[in-house]
Amino acid sequence: MQKTLFWKRLAGKEKADVEKAAAEKLRLATQIDTQQQFNKQFESLVVEHDRLLMIFLKLV
């Protein structure tokens, strides 16, 4: 009886650990995706800034 209970608890703990690891992996993947989107937007902003700066310098 106690051995069965022990194995059930161990299986429950392992399942919880796997679920926790999966949630962390999903959180990190989402964070990486968000960072990549930010980087693309920032790069576009820098390119636009450079383009506007060149236009301004031509006017001056």
C-alpha cells in the first residue's frame, strides 16, 4: 500500500515538474518572439531615422 502511494506521489510530482518545465519553455519562447519583434521594429525605426537625417542634411 505504501509503495503504491509512494509511486503515485512520485508520478504526480514528475507530472507537475514536466508541466512546470513546459510552461517555462512556452514563456521563454514567447519572450524570445517578443524580443525579435521589438528588434525588427527598432531596426526599422533606425533605418527611417537615417533616411530622414539624410533628407534633412540635403536641405541644409
